[in-house]
Amino acid sequence: MANSTDTTSEKHRSDENGDGSEGKPFKTPFQEKEGQQREKNVEEARKVIITEDTSLPTAKAHKIKALQNQHGERVKVFGWNLFYLGKNLVFVVLRDGTGFLQCILADKLCQTYDAIILSTEATICVYGVVHPIPEGQTAPGNQELVTDYFEVIGHSPSSGADTLLNEVCLFSSFS
């Protein structure tokens, strides 16, 4: 990580393109400090390990379109992540080719390494109980999965034009 006291020329420093290295330093000390905090958070997240609770009923795999008849049951759904937000509460919108499903991840589930690096179009498997959404709230299919465990099957690139275009195109369908 670059030191904020480096004497590199202003025109060669960049908060947008800098990576904190000597060759590509940040422009401002704030960006450097933010990068250091991000690294610390990632290291802390690597220490948080989740395991499936085997005392819960065995989850049965379902496609999203078939979940309307599974309310109150523990299910397992595979799909691609469309959205991520929050520190202690995450709303993931999952798609599997048959529909969309809002999944809620809370507490320890949000603090894992896989959760903090989860990006759009990552392939994941979520386990949990499907419920109709509370009155006055909205979610795809008017239902949500309260997640008790999840696995990342495959990560996706976390940045770049393709990711931004995917997010713009996919979220415009929810508006």
C-alpha cells in the first residue's frame, strides 16, 4: 500500500485508477486509508466460517417458479445473484431462469468472506424457509426466503463494464 507521504507527481496519482502500489499510488490519503480499512475487513471476514445447521430439516431443491407451494418449508435454491446491500442485513435477488426470489441473509451470514465479495451474477445456492412477504412490502413473486445457510458455487468478476451493464439491465426490470 502506498504511503500518503510519497512524492509522486499529482498527475500520476489517481483515486479512481490507483491501487496503492508505488507505480499507481492513490491521489488522496483518504482513499489510501479506505483501502487499508477494506483490507482489514476482508481479513476479518475470512475468519467467519458458516456451516449448515444439520439439526434443521433437510432442504429440498426447487426452482423459483415452484416456491409458491413451499411456504413454511425449508428449501434449497440455486441461481445467480443480482443484488447485494448492507452490513448486517443483505437482500439478495436470485434468478434461476424460471423467476426471481428475494433472499434475506442476516447476522453471521453477512460477515463471511464470501458474503462481502459477493458480486452481481455470482452463482450461489441458498438454504432457508420461504415465506410470503409481510403486508405492505414488495418482492419478486410476493415471497422471500429467510436464509439459514448459503454456498458460493462460482464467483463472478466484481467490476467492469459487463457487470455495470448487467446491473443496469437487470434492475430496470424491477422498476
